[in-house]
Amino acid sequence: MAKDHGPQIKNDEQYEKLRDKGMSKTKAARIANDPNSGEKGGEADKYEERSKEDLYEEAKKVGVEGRSKMSKKELIKALRNS
């Protein structure tokens, strides 16, 4: 049985599996709290297939600093490292 991580984590079991795989607490929580994510993290489009505007909005959600001056390639790199 998964440990209860409190109300801030919606799917405790998925959160623990992601943390066991080495994901950061923030990234694991983001995936575990997304109702559209599957066990492997969801079925999102590849970053390269998204528009720069979509990448900017995603970077804004996760708190990437300096995003307004980044190119599409830089946004992709920042999102993959967040």
C-alpha cells in the first residue's frame, strides 16, 4: 500500500513509483496530480511537435526562469531538465 503524502499528492502510488525511478519530488508530484497522466507519465505530444507558445505556457506552469527570452530549442531543453 502506498504511503499517504497528504492532500497535495492526488495519486500516492504513482508518485512513489516515479520517485523510485529517480524523478524529482516536483516532477513526480506534477505527473501524479495530472488526471490525464498514465503510469508512464501520460501521452503528451513530443516537445518538438508543439508550438513555441505551447512550450512557453508549459514552462510558465513549471516555473522555468528566463523563459521569455528562450528560443524553442532552449524551452525544450529547460522543460526536459525541470
